[in-house]
Amino acid sequence: MFEEITISDLGVITGAQIRLHPGLTVLTGETGAGKTMVLTGLNLLLGGKADPATVRTGATTAVVEGRVVVPDGSPVLERAEEAGAAVDDDGGLLLVRTVQAATDGAPGRSRAHLGGRSVPQAVLGELAEQLITVHGQQDQARLRSPQHQREALDAFAGAAHAALLAEYRQAWAERARLQATIDDLTARRQDLAREAELLRLGLAEVERIDPQPGEDTDLAREIVRLEHAEDLRAAATGAHAALLGDEDAPDEGANAAGLVEHARRLLDGAGGHDARLAELRDRVAEAGYLLADAATELSSYLQDLQADPLRLDAAQTRRAELASLTRSYGEDVAAVLRWADESGRRLLDIGDGDEKVAELTAERGALDATLADLASRIGAARREAAERLAATVSAELAGLAMGGASLEVRVEPAPELGPHGGDVVEMLLVPHAGAPARPLGKGASGGELSRVMLALEVALATSPDRGEHTPGTFVFDEVDAGVGGRAATEVGRRLAALARGSQVLVVTHLAQVAAFADRHLVVTKSRDGAITASGVGEVTGEDRVRELARMLSGQEESGTARAHAAELLELADLAR
């Protein structure tokens, strides 16, 4: 339930605070006073599209705030918590929309906040479905649409029917996915066959050459070594001779090892006299060991090093084979191996195109059988609900000064199944006894549509099968358009009856409707054409009589009009 709506700098409204209560609240005022902006502000809170042109002239930002109280267990609370909103202890939730005016050619931006947290505009729209039902003259036009007639019937059918519809829609979506895959495979069959053949050829080539991990790197090092074998031998031989000397020149002073050994002997003789010199002797001795080890390893290297032209030719041939793979399937052997692994899996995925299509077609057939069964059950539920809805609405129409009128709800099989089942729903109005039934989209007047829509809403709101979390707030924007006289009185009476179990806000120009309100709010215009904070307020007593008189005759001080207004209030009190 909405508790309060505050509007700043929206349209002609400078500032307005509207406190709402349970029951029936009407909003009246002269044409151009700002009633439309109140509904525009409410629409913004419900996630509607923002228009920077609605920001009051001279202001930079329009702000609309609303506070709703949500009962425990409501999906609104769950969604609000998912969005990170803060909820008051009493279940109160603050909704805020800001709209910036366009400046220097740049479009104004809109922001939405929920419970102190910035959220996408769409989140408020999601909450609106659970919080409020809004009806205006556009909704009357939509009521002519078969789609909206079907939606109204489905809503009346109850929660079990809604669950059945959800199951059907899920199956329908899965069937659409399967069909899209089948169509894609069929259209791409030749392309897939060509891709599979290329993959097989590539995998066969990789299998023939059989590259090993790191093989290209090892080959590159081996080829360099074989190509420079003589240079490597000369370098290793010279280094060995420098370390240990030439066998043909045994003078130990001519090589590094001999010189180091000579230095160690000199230090060994004097090391006993100085600890520091002894330490240096040990380090020189260690250097001698390292030189001897290096010389031994050089000797071993020379024994292993061979100039092998045949091995060099084989290595270069193998490298050329690997290069043929890396040119086509990857920058190195590791990439080629990754390609082979991925291509093998892709080949399995492609498989036999005909076999895959046959498998998916079988799945589609099973889903078709499921959809047919669900559609049959949905159709049966719709036909049962159609009888109840027609009877309920017809009874409501009798109370809305349409005695003898009745509503027919027809549910006929559709030529084929669709996303909403296999039925065509059509609502027809019999305006009076003996008249032929005519579709709402063709034969109903604006006033008749207004009352049919109200009767439908009452039927939905009072249905014993309605969902547990059906919106508890209803907003009617001039739902009484095209209605007058006794019919207007009956509309007011029925709105009051609806408000006994719900919060109802009605924007109206008819005194007959306003007289039934529990609270009467009036929008007044100041001299400069702006609405001040005190310009939207509740009227009671003589002030209310005066406002009803203005609505009746345009002359709030007319004695006749005031007497009529008082009579309407008495009639409304008696009807409660």
C-alpha cells in the first residue's frame, strides 16, 4: 500500500505532498491544475519512461518520492533485498526517481533509487507488477485487443492456471531452441561436412608426423650444435689446453691448473705463520679443484662431440616436417598439439549431421506431445474460467447501470499452438437483452468499455482464485470517461465496494464518483500557475461540498449545485 507521494518540480507542480490511506481516495481539480502530473509522478515511481520535458521550467531536476508498506512474505521484499535496498522495520520501502532537465542540447538523465540504493529503472517496473494496478483510457483501448482479453482471462483463472501456463511457456521456449538448432544444422550441413573433412585431414597429418612436446625446441638446439661441430671442437680443445696444458708441452707453468697449483704451494709453505694467508691458500686450492673439474667436463664434452652429417640431415628433415604443421595449425609444436586436441573434440561435436538432426527431431516430437497435453489442459481451464468470468462481470454490469447487458467470453481452438497455448480468446458484449453479442473491439462505446473494464477489475480483485500477492493498490485515471447520470453514480458505488478490500485512487471529473470517496484530495492552481505544497490537500465538510458543487456546475457557490452536492454525499453515505 502506498502511504505517501512527494513531488517536486514536475510539470506545473513546484512541490506537493500527497498522503494516501486505505479505502477510496479521489483526486479532483480544474483542468490544467496538475492532476496529470500526479499520475506522471506515480508512473515514474513504477519504472515508467522519464521525459526531461516534464521538468518544471526554470528547474534543473524533478524529484518524485514514494513510500510503500509491504506485507511480510511479499515477493516485493525479496526483490528489494536482492537489489540491496534497506527496508524499514514496518515493511516500509522508499522509492525515488529523479529526472534532469535537458541542457545545452544534451538529453536529461533519469535515476532510480530503491530503499536508499541506486537501481536500474527496470527494477521499479518489476516491483510495480506486485504493488499496483493502473487503469486509464489507454487501457480501455487495449481491452479491445484479443491479447489483453486473453491475459485478463488467464489472470482470473487463478494461481494453478498460472503455474500451468508457466510450464507451457517453458516447454515452448525449449521447443523453439531445438527448432533453431535443427534449422541451423540443416542450413549448415554442407559447411559442417566440409569443416569435418578438413579437420580429419589435418588430424591425419598430425598423427602421421607425430610431433612430441618440446620437440621443435630440442631439434633447433641439436641442429645448431651439429652445424657448428668443428668450431665447438676447436673451442673446447683450446679451453682444455689452457686449463691443463698441451700433452706435447708438459710444463705445468704453461697452463692455468699448473699456475694455480704453483700459487697454492707457495702459500702452503707460509700459511702456518698467518691465519689469513692460510685462508687465501684454501681458496686458491678450491680454485684448482674447480679448474680440474672444468677440464674433466671439457674432455668428456670432446669425446661426445661428433660431426655427424647424416644426423644433421635427419634433424633438418624432421624440422621441415614440423614446420609444415606449424605453418598450418599453430606457431609452434605446443600450439599444434593444442589444435589437434581441440579439433578432435570439435569433430566429435559435429559428428554425423544427419544423426544429430534425427536426434533433435525426436526430442522436438516429444516436446510437441508435451505441449499438446499442456495446451489441452490450459484450454479446459480457460473454458471453465470463461464461464465464471462472464457470469461475474455480467453481475457487475447490472450494478453499473447496464441492466440487461452481459459479457460473453469465448474460448475457441486456434489453428495451431502458439506461445500462449492453443486458444483464441474473445470477449463480446451484449449491450441489452435481445441484442446480438458484438466483440468489445468493434461494438462497445467508450462509456461501455469504461464499465466493462471496471467490472473486470472488480472480478479479478475479488476472485477467490487470485494469487496470494495480488496488487493491493488500484489507480483509475478517468475510468468514468463517457459515463454520466445514474451510470456515474453506480461507478462510484462499485469503486467504493472495491476499496473495501483494497487501496483505490481515482482521478475523476464526476461529482457522482467523488461523492463515494473516503478521502477527497483537490489539486488547486496558484496565481502563477504553479502547484504549491499546500495546493494538494484533503477537503472535508463545507469545502468538500463546495468542490462537488464546482464539479457539478462550475459554480461552487451556487445554492442549487451545493444542495445537489450535499444530496450526493448523503446518497453515498447510505450506500456504504
